Amino acid sequence: MDLLTNFHEPVLLEELRTAVLQKKSGVYFDGTLGFGGHARSFLKDLGEDAIYIATDVDDYAFDYCKEQFQNDNRVRIYKYNFVRIDAIAKIEGVAGFDGIIADLGVSSYQLDEPSAGFTFRADAPIDMRMDKSLEKTAKDILNQESEEYLVEIFFKYGEEKASRKIARKIIEKRSEAEFKSTEDLMQIIRQIAPIPYQTKTAQRIFQALRIAVNEELHNLEMFLEKAISTLMPGGRIGVISYHSLEDRIVKEVFRYQEKECICPPGLPICVCDKVRTLKVLTRRHVAASDAEISSNKRARSAKLRIAERV
């Protein structure tokens, strides 16, 4: 089976490539390699002396790309979380990056393959770890965490209005038998949500659990801070997000880094010593075209933001 063909179609490919690839001989960092959709296209435009450093914590994606790119001396792949971008730069001995990209979406393979434990459309062990070396799974959260914790993550990470009801039902059910599979959780959702809203509710609850298990928002904030510090002057960073929580973090970090002063209004002189590090190139996020969405429905929620190091 060709995983690239069946499980991955890169989103906003042309928009990201045009914005970020400024130097054919540059040094680039791909924090979410996946099955190499963006990388494969970008490498066609890069010179023989370019360096393309990439990370992914998914075992399947990592092994697949190690094989796919094994004969390309420009490519260096690490099975690290992208928050280690600064450490990887030191390992590779590079002064910084001319371009950095991150596609924050869960891969189509992870969403479609039941054994990955992300999907609610098939019954499978409820895992949700992108990095299988992490200790805590979604199953552990459902069986061990308090009702208040479940309410918090369902509301904060899933923006689910029925968070309290769902959390209470989970506590009741696990007192009788532990949660083991995605179907166990879906039974709860079907009891709470009316039929027309069950799919949306499931998407929100599964998203919340996935974010909590993988500490996605915390890791995104750490990554952005380190990524900006490793960008070379004139280098660009492009981030594709798929839900409002991620997009808000990217937008706020970019805007903050663009500011020259953060002093309270009314002060006669600046005393904050804030240094401007970025120029935001996308005042509004870039969305996929109608043509792309028609051929790839998962592009529908994608939002791309670009900034340049000053």
C-alpha cells in the first residue's frame, strides 16, 4: 500500500512553498514531516547544497520517510518532538534556519487507521498518543482523571457545551467497568448528544483528549518561541493550523513578536526594552481555495499564517 497516495495529501502546498522557500541553497526545518508530502515538493525546488531537517514522532511516518528519503543527502530526519528545534540546530551545527514550516494537523493515516486510536468511526483501543513513548494515553485519562479535569479539557480543548454531562457520565460508567476502546466513549456521547449532533460532539471530545494526551498547545507555544529564535534574518516561518485554539496561539505569538513596545499606554517613554523580532506577512490567515477543498475536504479548516524574521 502506498501510504503517501492513500493517507496523505499536503494542504496549502503552493501557498506555503511560495511564502517560505526563499533560498534554493538554504537550511530548512520541517517540524511535522508526516509522510513527506510538503517535503517531497519543497525538495524539488531546493538546490543540491540545501539542507532539509525534519522531525516527526509517529513511528509509522518516521520509518516511511527514512526509507523514502534515504538517498537524498540533503534530508536529515529526527524522531523528536518539534519543540527540540533548538537542540537539533546545535546537533546539525547550523547557525539558524532560512525557513521553518509546521503543519499541525493530525495525518490522514492517524485519523483513518483504527489501530492509531484517534478515530471515533471504528472501534479500537483508545490511545491517541502521537509519540508512543509517552506514558499517558487517552484511556488513562478517561479511567483515572477527576470529573473536574475532564470537564476542563472537554470545554477548554474541545469547546464542548455538554462537557459537564459527558464527564459525569464517564465517571459513572468507569465505576462499573473501565474504558478500553473508542466505542466505550462513543456510547457515552450517544447517550448525551442528540442524533444530529453526535458526530460534531464526538469530534470535539476526541480532539480534546488528543490535545491533552499530546500536550499540543503547550508544545506549540514552546515550539514557536524556539523557532523564532532560530530563524535567520529574512527567514520565514509558516504554520498551518486546523482549529481555533491553535490558530489563536499562532496569531497572538506572531503579533506579540512584531510589536516594538508593550508598555502601558500613557507612559512618556518606553521602558519595556521589547525587541521586535518578526514582521507578520499574513494579516488574515490564508485559507485553501475552493478547488483544493473540493479535492481534499480536510483542507477546509486549514489556516496558514506566515511571518518573517527581522
